[in-house]
Amino acid sequence: MPDLPRLRAGALAAGVLTVILAGACSAPGESKDSGSSGSGPIKIALVDAQSGQLSSLGKWEYKGAKLAVDEWNKAGGINGRKVQLTVFDDQGDPTVGTNLARKIDSQKYIAMIGTAESAVTIAMAPTLRQAEIPNIASGQSPGMVALKSPFLFLNGPTSTTYDETLAEYLIDGKKMKKIALISNNGAYGKGEHDAFLKALSGRGITPVADEVVTTDQKDFSAQLTKIRQKQPQAVFIGSEEVESGLIVKQARDLGISAPFAGAAPQGTPVFRDTAGTANVEGTIVSSPYLSNDTSDATKKFAAAYKAAYGEDAELHGAKAYDGTQIMLTAMKNSGVATGKKLADAIRAVKYEGLMGNFAFDATGVGISATSIGIIKKGELIKAES
């Protein structure tokens, strides 16, 4: 199955890429009712970076969501209606995301999958809340939960869970006390920094170094030199895939030999390839999805993903697959309701997914557990207890 077609619609300035996954040929905004009284395709938007430094996240998410939609459409859709998935490129930019939220509302999409970028999700949330468009997102910043939007749901744990699990492993298990931090000042990096710092503080640990970089920084030598002087036992990294990879590569060039530790981005092929396989050896990763071989369900998903796209599945595609399955299940259970009724139906779904068993609480969090993996010879494997 081909990758995301590079079709640019008239709204290119707003960063929209359109892929219609339905038998009908209606374009976005051509107005058959998408709600419970309609008979046309059920319109769902997927919003993620399809260009720029974070585009790998968006492409993985698209493939996972598309796989779920294809399965439902092949089985007859929902109440005999096909599901139409339209992909919008937020470019990793909160301002673009805000504009897209307005577009999604005006074009009568009834639900949204994404984004994988916490800052963009946070920027879009007020518009989506006002429009009563339920959104299942893949970011992990606690800032999303702090919004208290009844229309925002997370298809994975927050940084609080990722980093508490990491602290348990490093401090409670490995008895490390000299830990350095390097994180960026974006929504994701700040969320990671604050969650891990809280986990350390609760154990009476003060970081030997706590360095903050910008989201577009490329040279980290000043911050890494300070960290090297402290000779840490481990370095916590709170940054997305590409930036994390650059940090690790430069750290190794400066002679820092301590293992790095982090959350979802450090478990991805982009992180590994950016840093170099030798440089990421021993990286400690907290994740709800360590391997495609974890269970019969992950094996089935990975096989379908490989058959569709000719590449191995990973965490972000699996999260989007789970989120889309939950969304479509809620639509089926509610008779393709919209607005608050659809949000209530999502909250009521109990789903055994690739990430674990989902049960949404009042904050929109559906799952609160991760495991620890270690990168060995370029592969993320479950850590020994």
C-alpha cells in the first residue's frame, strides 16, 4: 500500500494534505451530514506534522490510523457508511494547528485523531472544545490534561506515568543518585522535565545538572560540557526524536559515556538513526509499547502494518491505531453521534489495545502504565527485572 499521497488541496497555506479513504468521492466541506442523521461518509480529521522536523511522527500516526480505518471500511464501515479520513499537515506549528481546528469545524468533521505534538494539541483544544469536536491525541504533556476539556482524550499515558516508571527503574532499582537532565523548552520538553524532576524530588534526589535548550537548537556543546563536568551516572533527555538524537551524538563526541534515559521518542528508529546505533547503545526507555512481539495483538498489528506499508510498526503508529479503533467503536456504539454524545461514548469505551487496557477517567487519560526497555544493538528490548 503506498505512503501518504502528496496531494495538496486549495488550502495549502493552512497545511492540509487530503486523503479520502471512502467509497464516496465527496471532497472535504461538501456537505452531506456527517452526523447520525446522515447517509454519506463519516468524516474524521487526522492532524499531524507531515512536513518539517516532526514529520516522522505524523507519517507513523497516519499509517496507524489509516490501517484501522481500512479494516472498518473493509468490514462494511459503521451502520453501512464508509469512514472518510482526511489528513491535515500542522507542520509542527501551533499557529497552523489553530487555523486547522477552525477549518475542521467549518468543514463539518465530527471527530479528530492527533496530534502527536503536545504544543499543537494544546493550541487546537479551545477551538475544538467550543465546536464540540472530540479529539483523541497522542502527545503526553500533562499540559493537555490541565486543560480539562471534556472533548480531549489521550491514547497513551502522560509524562507523569512515563517518568515515574523511569525513576523507579533508575533510582529505586539501580540505586543511581547522580542524574543530569537536558530538556527543551517546548510543551513536550517542559512536561517531561517537570514530571521527571517531580519523580526525583519525591525520592530526595537533586539533579547534578539541569540544562534547558530550545526546540530548534542544533549545537548543544555548552550544555553538554556542563553535564560532562558533573560525571553523571545517567542523563535524562526530554526532547523529541531528532533533537534527542543530535544531543546524544554530540554528547558521545564530547566523551560523555553515561547512558541516556527518556520516554517515547528515545524508543524510535528516528532517534536511533539520528544519533547513530553505537551511540544509543544502553539507552533506557520508558514506553507502553516496547516491541511488536509483546503479544498476539501486537504481532497481528505489526504483520498488517508491514503488509500495508513495507516497514516495521512502532509506538506512534500503534498509538494512533488504538486511538482510531476507540473512536470508531464509540461511533458504532452511539449510532454515529456527534458532539457531547460522541465524547460520552468515547469515555464509556473499554478497549483492550496495543498499549494496554483502556478505560478513560474524567481527565481524558485512558491508560496509566509503561514498561522499561533498553536499546541493545539498535533494538529496544524489555529490561530484565
